[in-house]
Amino acid sequence: MRRTIRFLLGEETREIESSDPTATLLDWLRADARLTGTKEGCAEGDCGACTVAIGRLSGGRLRYEAINSCIRLLATIDGCHVVTIEHLKRSDGSLHPVQQAMAAHHGSQCGFCTPGIVMSLYALWLNEERPDETRIEDALAGNLCRCTGYQPIIAAARGISDFGRRREDPLIANADAIAARLKTLRDEETLLVEQEERRLIAPATVNALADAVVKEPRATMLAGGTDVGLWVTKEMRDIAPVIYLGRVEALKRVEDRGDALIFGAGANHIDVRKALATIHPQLDELMRRFGGEQIRNAGTIGGNIANGSPIGDLPPALIALGATIMLRRGAGRRVIPLEQFFIAYRKQDRRAGEFIETITVPKPPPDALIHVSKVSKRFDEDISSVCGAFLLRRGPDGLVAEARLAFGGMAATPKRAANAETILKGKPWSEESVALAIGCLAVDFKPLDDMRASARYRATVAGNLLRRFLMETTDAAIATRVAGLMRADAPRAAHG
Ligand SMILES: Cc1cc2nc3c(=O)[nH]c(=O)nc-3n(C[C@H](O)[C@H](O)[C@H](O)COP(=O)(O)OP(=O)(O)OC[C@H]3O[C@@H](n4cnc5c(N)ncnc54)[C@H](O)[C@@H]3O)c2cc1C
Ligand code: FES
Ligand code: FES
């Protein structure tokens, strides 16, 4: 058992002996490390003012990601490289190319959001020398700027390499040395962060994790913290004791088994997106619109499922594809269809001592028709009002042989439209059949009625999504997704 949190902060190695187990990285950076360039705006992962870059070893490779330090617990950066806006300063005092580009293109006005924007662009530049417009917008989707407008910032993003060479950036030039230092911080010991009676346990192996969850069945499980972090910063809940899953490399795996994709529950949304995109482009679009880049870097597939939100984006898509989840308790495992995991509002079939270990997503046969729509008020960084994901197969006679119609936002849990599915079976895939299926939705669902959308709106949209599915799969000439105003290269649907 190790009791010291170890990480790299810029060029220094830091070791923290004792800490509040639920202290956020942002609070530690500002109050303890006195690195106040990183700002607090919303404290809920929305505005991006708190963005820092985190380097971590992934499959032996050093990988930098932008994350929201406001909802990230300090203890979870054990073994990582933390890079803040202060670390961009050159030894001769000159500005970093990202900062030079922002200044040259007038990308900053009030300046409060600027450090976060610079860090998001820096993380992007570290990964891609000349990102295209779509990637730039993706990288900025989690950064709010209310005064400058985004065009100067996007222009700055395009122009970073005019001010310096990427290969000369210290993080790129010294990547091997940084990776070697991170390797020395890694071990298989369980990390215990304890203060008085409150503790966070971070096992490094899946077996140690399984033991820890059995021993502490009432502990809060923490993965990316993009839901749990807000319990701390917004609801002021004491979530201790905490079991952190993020040190377990095996949980982050994404494997293509040929007939199915296997995800470790700790795979982040960036990796999940890449794999799901191989199944269907609308799954790629769905994941592109999942939170902002910082949320996609931190948030995990397991967290999105286990959270049990009726408006989580992945469950409808995974249910439509016929996904199963493996739950583990100690050495015991059970596999259930994902839809059975959701019992009632925020009540999941997770027994004491269990955690989600893997998610298996069967690859649909080539003749399957697939549709995924996320309907939300904003294109980026918004939670769904309704999410619809459908899979349909026709038999040799051309009639519907199988229909899996899954919705989010239509009930207290992500749920299939059982009656609508039944009525479609054995019928032609036609306007008449879809009209019958739409008629069944009123029986299948009592939609949520809240500030995101009224029940009536949701019911209407759900039916329209089935119509859109029919149109998209029967008449390729109909444009069902509105072309973007700024993204010339990608279909953009303001409402899904
Ligand atoms: C700004 C912002 C934007 C967001 N946008 C979206 C969006 O567009 N779409 C969307 O669906 N969600 C969105 N979310 C919600 C959140 O990002 C997702 O639900 C995310 O996938 C949660 O994953 P996590 O790893 O961060 O989970 P955590 O916050 O770590 O955990 C979430 C829950 O899952 C449990 N848990 C985690 N892993 C396991 C496991 N392996 N086994 C058992 N229990 C586990 C935790 O105990 C907790 O109850 C957003 C959140 C924020 C803050
Ligand atoms: S302070 Fe707004 S995202 Fe962190
Ligand atoms: S420069 Fe002020 S909100 Fe962005």
C-alpha cells in the first residue's frame, strides 16, 4: 500500500503525503501550488476555464489530453504529468507559439477564459500539427468565451505552427525522458489517500480493484469523475470513501474481436468514439457531440452506463446494438444485456461489491439499417433532450425481421420501444409501418417533462426520429441533417 500521491508538475516531481482525498486538482493548483493561471469558472466541467493538459502513459505511449481540473480529484493524477498555463512560459520569458497565435489573432478579450482556451489548443497542437476546422471546433467545444467570439480563436488555432515548430516544443522534444520519468512513478501498489476517517483507494490492478470493491461495497466508485466530480463541487456531498478505477490499465482496453467490440469499463469517450465509428458514422457523430473534448478525454463508457441517467447518450446506442455488460464481484462474473441493467429511475442492477468490468458490443451484420440521433438545444456540449438509436434488419422477403428501437429521455431509464418494435415485425419498411410504430410510442413511453424539454416535445421528436430513420434508409437523396454553418466538411444537425 502506497500513501503518497506522485506526479510530475511541469518539470518537477511532486509527492504529496497527506491530502483531503476528495480535493480537486484545481483547488490544489491554485491554493497549494499557487499556480493561479488556471481559473475557476463554473466548477462543473462546462466552461473550460480550468483546463490543464495531463500526460499519461497509454499502451507505453505518452499521451496528452485536455481535462477540466475543477472536477478532477487530485489523487487521480497519480502517475501523470500535469501541465498548466504557467508551464508554457519559455525559459527566456517569451510566449509559447499558442499564446503568440492567440495574441496575433486577437483571440482574447476579458482573458478569464483564455488560459483554458490556450491549454485546449495546446493539447490539440501536441497531438496534431495542422488540425482541420472540425478538429479545432471539437477541441474548443468545451471552452466558453462570451466576448471575443470564436473566429479569432479559430484563426489562432490554425496559425500556431506559424510561431514555432511542434517538434521543438519541450513536451515533444523530451517525450522519451518524460515517459521514462512517468514509468518510474508507476507501480502495482494500491494507492491510499487518507485524512482522518476519509479515504480514497486507488488499486492498480483489476484483481486488487475487485477485492477493494468487495471490502468496501458502499464506497463511491470513481472513474473519469465527470458525473461524480459534480457531486463534490456542486452538491457538496462527501463522497468518501472512494474507490478510484482509473489506475487500472486493463479496464481501459478497447479490443476488436472481429464479431464484436470489447470495451473495458474505463475506456474513455475518445477511444470509444474511434471504435464505434467503425460500426456507423452516426455513432461517430453521437460521440463527437458528447460533452466537450475535456469531458470526452476524462469520461468513460462504464461511468456513462453505471450513472444510470435516463438521458445518457451511450446507453440507447449500445442497447440498439445489443450490447451486454459484464459485472464482476470478487472473482465472480455475470453477463447481462445492457437494457436489463436499468431497473428504474437511477436504480441499476448492480449488486453490493460489483463493478462493471467490460462492455461487449456485437458488430451488426452488413445488411442492418442503423440510425442514431441526439437531439439537444445546442450542437456541442449539451445533454440530450431525446436520443434515439435504432437497428433494423429485413429478411429475405424484404419484411422487417428484427427491430431494436432504443430511446433516451423518453422514460425514467434508457428503454426500448417494445410495442413499436413488435408492430414493425413482419411488415414492409414503409411509411405506413412507421406510422403504426409511431402510434405505439404513446404506449411504450411516458416521456420526461423537465426544463430540457416538455413531454409533448419529446413524444413528437421521438416519432419524427423514426420518420428520419425511414427517410435516411430509403431515400439517400433527402438531406435529413442540416449542413453546418461553419463545418463545411461535416453534416451538422442543430437539433440532432
Ligand atoms: C460538462 C458535461 C457535459 C456532459 N455531456 C454529456 C453528454 O453529452 N452526454 C452524456 O451522456 N453525458 C454527458 N455528461 C455526463 C458524463 O460525462 C458521462 O455520464 C460520463 O460518461 C461519466 O463517466 P465518468 O467516467 O466520468 O463517470 P464517473 O463520474 O466517474 O462515475 C459516474 C457513475 O458511475 C459509477 N461508475 C463509474 N465506473 C463504474 C464501473 N466501472 N462500475 C460501476 N460503477 C461505475 C460511479 O460510481 C458513478 O455512480 C456530461 C458531464 C459534464 C460535466
Ligand atoms: S471551471 Fe468551468 S469547466 Fe472547470
Ligand atoms: S476572453 Fe473573456 S470570455 Fe473569453
